[in-house]
Amino acid sequence: MGGSYLRYVSFPWNDYLYTTVAVSTGINYASGIADFEKEKSDNGDGSRLLHYFAPEITFAAPEDKSKELVIRFHHRSGIFGLVNDTGGGVQYLTVGLRFRF
């Protein structure tokens, strides 16, 4: 996968709850295609190569930004035929904890 993130970190409430908003975009090559992604595709096979888009928001205590709650939306698609015209793709929401070392 090749992609890049842009992250905004200058919220006025960061002294109370450190918050960031980011977006990633790029090309994604999947080693396998999930059945539900194949079912959504126009050809029934899906595609390994699709566009990847992932906005996220994070929250952390201002005194320890190394531990943060992450909410991210993952999206793979052909961008209306720009990358791939097989249709399909998939999107899902994830929530997790990120520990920075």
C-alpha cells in the first residue's frame, strides 16, 4: 500500500483533551479479497488494486499523548472507475487504542 496522511493538531481545547483529525489516501493492493467485497463487485471477483481512504480522529490526555483512542473509517473503492471499474470495495469503522513508543 502506498499512501500519505495529513493531520491537523491545533484544536483550541487541546489543553483539556488532546485531539487530532487526519486523513489518509493512496493506492491499496490486497493480498486477498474478502467474500463480501466480491459479492459487492460488478464482476463477482472484486479487485486487489483499489483506492484507499481513511479519515480518523484521535483523543488523548494532554499530559500523555503516547496513549490515544483512535476512531478510523477505512474505505476501499475504484473511485467510480478512476482506479478500477469492477465496483465493489468495502468500508468499515474501527475503534482502538494506539500506544506510541
